[in-house]
Amino acid sequence: MSVETRKRFYNAIALTDVVMLTLQKSDFEHAVREIEKKFVNERIVFLKTIPEFNINITRSKLQNLCKHFTSVSLIKN
């Protein structure tokens, strides 16, 4: 049985009353793709505000560049 088709079982203990929902794998993957598209589009909009990235660079090249971004939080001073 491949990893793709093998069922996974996990245990969890709730400390309060909960409602459990399930999601089909295809729906989960679709949601992840949509989140990724949003992330990439936000980064492309940002890059286009920088003159060096707004000239002669195709959207697909900007998309590939965005895959290498990492979020960083900095504190002033």
C-alpha cells in the first residue's frame, strides 16, 4: 500500500466540548493551492512596486522568485 493511499489514524483528547469536521483530501489540497496563489499574488504586487522588478520580468519569473521568500519580523532599532 502506497503512502498516498494508506489511512492514517491519530488520537486526540479534547479538554472541552468540540465539533469535529472532516475534509476530503482533494478539498484540502485545493484550499492549500488557493492559499499559495494568494501568497504569491501578494508578493508579486509588492515586487512590482520596486522599479528593478517592474521592468522586463515576466509574471512567471516573479512567481518562481516568490517561492524563495521567507517571512521575517524585525524590531526597529
